[in-house]
Amino acid sequence: MTKNTQPVLTETELAERLRGAIRQGDILNDGRMPPERALAEHFGVSRARLRLALGLLQEDGTIYRRHGQGTFATPPPATNADSLRHLARQVTPSDIMEVRLEVEPALAALAADRARPQEVERLDQLMRATLNLSDPDAYEAADDKFHYKIAETARNPLFLTVYESIRAVRSEVAWTSRRRTYHPPETLQILGEQHMTLAEAIARRDSLGAAAAMEQHLLTVSKTLLRERVRKIELDL
């Protein structure tokens, strides 16, 4: 990462430059941004101004900042991710979906009650990214950010920690990495439309509707996983 020699940027201009660099992947290392000192030197600004710009990006959901972990362009790993790896080897898709069905509808309801206008706007942007059926990897990334943003918008740190643990376990199990191979376009279309219903319920402050939409969405995901397990068993026979 070479030093930027352009004129000093305002925090708004800097935020836009950072957003572009993140979009291009120029300053990321496995989803993590460089330390503040390196970023400030690269863009030729003070660390104080950099923090203001990072604050703007955090507010609109472009980045995630975690004390002791760093700054990320994707949802950060759970703080107890290492300790969850052993657990991940013991759980089944049914185990995870059972817990998700208990936790995520409640998060959606809280998000509907507590979402700020900029959070509603960001959820709409992330939801629309899940409507792109041409790139399964892009769908997975957008889906991850959409669900994480709902958990963040609930603004309950204990609930968020529980959600991060679920997400960490999901990322460790082998069947999760195979999801994109058995989500055909018609299934992705249904899931995307369910995301739209969910985002709309949150936007209109309908907590019951948001919880119901999340439950329906997760039941669809669960049925898809079950069909794949049955198909795999049949192929192994």
C-alpha cells in the first residue's frame, strides 16, 4: 500500500475514497482493513480525521469496527470463534436451524422497533444485493451482511454475541461451504423475495411482521438443507 500524495481530504471525501478502496479490495486483507496508522499515512491525513471518516462508514454499514479485533469490510468473526470450532464438529444443520429459528425472528422484531433511518436504508441496499442471482458467491456475501445487519440493528449486545456465535459455528461446518452448489436460481429468487418482505416489514416498523417474515425465510432455508441431505444420502446408497 503506497502513500497517497493528493491534497488533504475532508472526512466526507476521505470516507468516499475509503469506500471505493474497499469496493475494489485494494486495502483489504481477508476482509480486514489495515491499522489506523497505516491508513492515515496512505491517505495523507491525521488519525483523528481518519477516525471521523471511519465513523461515517460505520454508521452507514460499510465497515464493522471491533475493539481488540480491528476494522472489517465484512461482518467480523465472533470473539470466541476459536472455542466454537470443537462445537462446530458436533452440530448438524438441524441443530443450527433450530437455534436460528428461536433467535433470528426475535432479532428481526427488535430491529423493526429500533432501526434508525440510515439503518433502514442500509438494509434495503443489502437486501437488493441478494436479488442478484448471477453470482452465487456475491449472493452468499450479501446474505451474510443482510442478516448480520439485522442482528446489529436490534442493538442488544448480548443478542448480537449469541448471533455471532451461531454465525461462527455455521462458517466452520462443511455443509455450509457447499450451500451455494445446491441453491439453484429459483431457490435464490425465493430467498431474495423473502429478504424483500423482511426488509419492508422492518422499514414500516412492523415487529410482528418482521418476526413472521424471518421465520418463514428460515423455514425455507431449513427445507432446502433437508432436501440436500436426503439427496446426498440417496447418492451414497
